[in-house]
Amino acid sequence: MAQRFAFYPVVVALLFGLSACGVIQDRSNEYLQIEESNELVVPPWYRQDQVNARYPVPEITQKRALPEKFVLPEPPDGTAALGADPYLIETIAGQTWLHLYTSPGKVWPLLDFFWREYNIRPEFENISQGYVATGELDPSSELLSSIFDGAVPSKKLRLQAKLNQGVRRNNAELQVRLVDAALPNASWQALSQYPIEETKILDAMGQFITSEQIENRYSLLANDIVGESLVRIN
């Protein structure tokens, strides 16, 4: 008898479930019979700024038709010069660079022409590091006479040059050092002892390298010139 009463709730639940299909009507098309109601009136006591649209659609001020085809502008040339000058000399934190808008592979052979132009003899070269150290400079040479304004330097000097890849592609950066001729020529001198004179040398190099009279040469060996990273992301 107890099992019979326990069976009744299950039967009742099944009957309600089967009859629900007939009791609940399909209301999916009722929206077609909706009529437009009156405009919503905001009570005067309600603040107007509280009923503004959360995502408003701006009004169209120009009613011109867009073209069927649109050509995107080309990206800026990452190798182009930043200014109209053929080169740039910049000094930051006591370090002076000659910025050239060409690759180190093109600058390196033009440095050889510069040494020959001023009768300077390179004594040590490391092409992969972009480093050159010259022999002892003649105190009466045209280069020293011009940068020291005709005066004779008090020490015997040699010249160091260091060429690096610039921050931008197909750009090069060049530094020079006037150092005591007694110092070893295989190590680059980080600190400058003659900043004014070195800036004059960089200017002479910039004018010479960018001159239209210089034959366009290229050094495949100088393609390996990279130097330390000039961009750091923190």
C-alpha cells in the first residue's frame, strides 16, 4: 500500500509535464502585433542629466558620400633623413656623434678616402667593430692646423674613429677621439679630451662623406658593424 502512494507523485508530475505543452502558448510572434505607445514623458522633478543615453550616437555634420575605393597612404620612410641637412652632429652627456643617413657599409669605404685626402695613415682596424686607429698625426698637417686654428698641439696625437649602426635602419653614427700618440691604439678611449676639436673633425668628415664628388662605394665586410644596442625598453 505504501508503494502505491509513493507512485502517485511521480504520475502527477508526468501529467503536468505533458500538459504544459498545451497550456503554454507560443508567443514568439506577438511582437508583430505591438502598437507604438505615447512618447515617454520625463517628470520635471527628474534631473535631465540622469536620463541621457549611455552610448549616444553623434550627429552627422558632413553628408558627403564616401568613395567606393580608398587608397591607404604609404607608411613613412624609416630610412629618410629627419632634416634637410645631409648629416647631423649631436652632443649628449659629453658624447658627440656624427649622424649619417646611410648605412655603415657605405660609410666605411668613404672613411678610407678621408684618410687619403688628409694624408692620414690608418695603423689599426677592426672592421666588425667599426674601429680605426691612425698613426701619429703630423702637427703641421692640414687637418690639425684647421681644427687647432693654426696652433701646434702640445702633444703628439693620433686619431681614433668608431662607426656604429644608427638607431634607424640605413643610418650610421660616427665618433672620433684625439688621443695621446703614446696610448695603445687597439682600445677605444671613452672619454673625450678634445671635445671642440673632435666636433670640428666630425664636421669635416660629414662634409667629405656627403659630398657629391665622392664615388659611391660599398663595403660588404662593414655590413657586420652593429655595436651595442642603442634602444633599451624598460
